[in-house]
Amino acid sequence: MLCGSTISGIVVCVSYVLRELQENRDKVEMYLAFGASRMEACKPIAREALRMALTPVINQMSVLGIIAIPGMMTGAILGGSSVQQAARLQMIIMFMISSSTALASIFTTVAVISVAVDGEHRIRSDRIDERSFGLWRAREWLVNRILTALSGLMGRVKGNSESLLQAGDESTPLLSGDR
């Protein structure tokens, strides 16, 4: 549970920060040109990224016990624990999930901003590039070439087999009405 929620928060933060740095590049560069540090220039982006990453966890905490009873809490109650002890244990687990998501999202956001905006206060477009890594692009190109060659080969084989069938001994179809 901790890893799943944390990874979801990290993915939301990274994708939002990179998308906003691409779309609002001129605004961030204006802040940087007027003397703002990279964290000051990207503060609105970081704030919104963290809000988006923590929204699912906060929503999950808000309905806990009212609408949905978690499986761990149900198992503790059925196992003989008191309801109060099971509720406390569930609260501790939810606080651990929310804190791990928050800390991982904060660290990731700071790291992405530090990588995307260098020490000279420039946005590095080569680090924000949407295209896939060069090795993956080469692999995709090679796979496409192989698939194209195979489809051409299959077309030739299919054409040859049709010509062989037409040149065979059978001149009448098998299911003809004339016997």
C-alpha cells in the first residue's frame, strides 16, 4: 500500500512539473530573468504538483470508516481486536501512507526542478524532452523495419501460394452442385 500510493504520487508530480515547464516556459524564464531562484520561479508549479499528488490520499482518508471500511481494519476486528484498537491501527497506517506520499512527492518535485532548471537559471529543454530515450527510438525503428519486411514477405508468400493453387489439378470447386 505504501509503495503503490507513493509511486502514484511521484508519477503525478513528475508528469505535471515537466508538462508545466514545457507549456509555461516563457513565464518561468521571465521569473528567472528578473532574478528569482529556480525554486522561487517554479514555486506555483511545485505547489500545484504537490496538491495534485496528495489529492487521492486525502480523499481516501476523508471517506475512511464512513463509506469504506479498510480490509486491514475488518481483519483486525474479525480477529478479536477491539474496534478502537483496529481504528487506531488503521489511522496509523493511513498517516504512514499519506506521509510517505507527501515526502516522496516533495523530494521528487525538488529533484525534477533541480534537474530541469540548471545552476545558471536556464530551463534545460534537452532534459524535458518528450521523446523517448535514443536507444528506445532505435529499437522501435528496428522493430518497425522488421515488421515491414515480414509483412512484405508474407504478401509474397501469399501471392505465390495463390498462383500455385490456380495452377493445380483441381479446376472445379469442392462444393459445387454438379456431380
